[in-house]
Amino acid sequence: MIDVHCHLNFHAFEKDFDEVIKRAFNAGVEKIINVGTSIESSLKTVELSQKYENLYAIVGIHPHHADLPAGRQVNPQMRWEEELFKLAKHPKVVAIGEIGLDYFSYKSNGIVDPNLQKKVFETQIQIAHELNLPLQIHNRQAGEDVVEILKKNKHLLINSPGMFHCFSSTRKVLSQILEMGFYIGFDGNLTYKGIAKGETVSLKELCGLTPLERIVTETDAPFLTPEPHRGSRNEPSYVIIVGEEIAKIKAIPFEKLKEITTQNTEILFKL
């Protein structure tokens, strides 16, 4: 299995980063892709990627930080775009992300001005184009606008344009992004019952509608811990639980699911 999206650079893993990594590899996770959400966390992601051969990095500005990307810079003498471009040239960086739009109002983070989100999103699409890197997209209740921006910038997308992280949206959006060549990532919340607040289609249904050759597996650790561990910290080792749930939905053996999703990831990120 491969975990294509987690946040081992976050505070939740400060005290036991190495133990978490080893636990994942011992459980059968072959590769892990660690993801930044700001210049600062992206830099840490790149630094951590150098500790293990099979640990990779994705760098970018999350839509939550679109209103203050400069405020989270490492080098105040450079524009954030320049810093991100420089970071993304590191050989362990496999994509630009997590980037996109988020119109959900969280208790800890309100909705950032959508116009700012769109501007930062499009700037990062341009950076990915210049470096020939795929995108790892964050979309929450902004699917139609995300699709509109991707279509507007279609000339900047590479042949395997990227993936949608922790996918949730409508059947229409799913159909549109599959047509554009994107892969779809599912996480531990796939094991939850019901439909998430603000959504209209269950993740299980969306998973069932997604072709196997377009599915990749992820955890979003330390968030979205799958059942039966929900309520505790999520870890990359739990990507196996996500894989088992997808195999169940698709009614195929787990080993086949593992083989196909691993191949999908290796093609997408050129691992």
C-alpha cells in the first residue's frame, strides 16, 4: 500500500515521527507521501523526506492560508511564489499540493475570501506547469469552482494532471474531473456511516462510481482516523484499512486492490 497524503510534519507527530514511520513500513506500507500546507510546513516536509528513502514530499499553499501566504514564509526576502518554486525543485518533491478551494466554515478557520483562494490556486497551477509536476487538490464544497478553474487552465495541466485529495463532491463533479484525467483519493472517512455535513452523496457511492484505475489511497493523518480507531490519532499504517474498505466496496480481493492502487500512484507521481 501507499499513503499518498499525510501530515507527518504536523505537531501531532513531533514526539514519535520515527516510530510512526517504522510502524507503517512494518505493517506493509511501501511508500508515504507527506504534504505541506504552507511554505513553513512544506519546508519541513522536504526536510523530513530526506530521512527515509521511501518518504516523499508534496509542497504547496492550502486554501486556508491563501490570505496570508507571505506571513508563513521562511525567507522574507523572497516572494512566496519564489520560495515555493525553489522548494518544489527538490528531487523528493513529487507534486504541488495541497492546493485548491475550500468553502466550508470550520470552527478554527472561517472561509478565506474565495477570490484570494482562486488567485493562489491558479498561481500554483502555473508553478506546477513550469516544473512539470502533478497537482494534489483540496476541494471542500467548492467543486464547481475548482472544475471551472481547471478547465480555464487546461493548457497548463500535464498528461497525468494530478489527483483530488480526500474526495467528496457530486456525481457531476466526479464525472468531470475523471474526464480531465484526474485520480481520486479516498481516506479513513470512507469507513464512516452516513453522509458528511454539507454533502449530498455518500463517499461509498462515489468510490463505487470511480474506476479502479483512477483510485489512490491515503490517510490525511493525523486526521480522519478510520473505524475502528476513530477518535484517536490517525497514522499512515491505517492506509491499509482504507484499502480494505475500498476492496470491500469494489467486491475485489484486497491484494488486487493493493496492486492496482500502488501502480496508479507510481504512474501519477513517477515513483
